Amino acid sequence: MFERMSEGVVMDVRRQMRPAADAAARIVLEIPRDRLDAPTPCPGWDVRALVNHLILWNGRGETAARRQPVTGPGEDHDFTAEPGWAERFGEQARRTADAWSDPAAWEGNTSLTGAEEGMPASFIAGIVLGECVVHGWDLAVATGREPGLPPEVVEAAWEQLVPTAEISRKYGAFGPEVAVPEDAPLLERLLGLAGRDPYWKP
């Protein structure tokens, strides 16, 4: 059901977890506080909702890597109502990336939700990386910023996304693919594959 990443792709994704976390942390830290109600490329999601989603599931990414029980707030929690939420996200994103630096984290199955059967750990790690990249882009363009994603991070996310996009779409993580020219920059092709319009404007 889940196509496992090749060893080469696993290594690329593992190496880029921390740079992706750093990029996402910078984007979140730069969000103007008066833009939390602004629309994003995710239909029906404003900046606040998307930030809350990213914070929640990035934290779950750490527990998945460490095979710890799922605890803490749920999807209805507003992290942005708490002081220092952007700085804390940066700390969390780096802890999550560091947890995935352990080769043992990539063995067997794990889960972001606490489900017993889980999914291949490499698939979960790819979700964590992909969220930093795609939602990082979402939040940057929604607030009029350049995402500034490192090319190596984009390349690793692309390698991870190509074999997993359809199963992610099946589970509702992505919308329908958006057609993007084959000669478009890699980030634009990645966004189209993930169901984003790379030319979206607020």
C-alpha cells in the first residue's frame, strides 16, 4: 500500500530534516501578528489555522520518531493565543528534526496519531519534511514573504513526494494536482503535485 523510499531518498530526506525545520521556523517567526487572519493557499484555512496545524503535527512528528505516546493539545487548540508561540515552534521543529536524525527512528512503523498499526517510518518522516516545505511556503506567500527554502530541501521534498503523492491525496492530505509546466522550477512543480497553485496571490 505504501511505497517505501529508496535508501538514497531516505538519506537525502534525513539530511534535510534540520534545514527544513530551520526554514519553517524562520518563516513562522517572521509572520506579522496582524496577518494571522489572512487567507492562505489552503482553501478555508487562514494563517492562524495553518500555523496551529503546523505546530501540532510537527510536535507529533517528534513523538512519532521517538515512539512516544501522543499527549498534549488536540486540533482545536489555538497555539497562537500563547505568548512566544513562534519561538516555541522553532524550538519544537528543531527537536523534531533532531529526533529524526537517529537512524533507529526510520525503522519499522510509527504513527502521528498513536494508531497501533502505524505506517512506515520513512513515510511519516516524509510527511514531517513535506509539511515544513509546503506549509512553510503557504505561510510565506500568505504574508507577502519570500519562502527562501534551500534548494537541497526542495529537492529532498520532491524525491519524497513523487512516490507518495497519490496515497497522500487518497487520505485527504493533498488536493487535486495542479498542472504546472514541466520546465517550471522544481518548487513550483512540487507545489503543483501537492495540490497547490504555485502562482497563488493573497
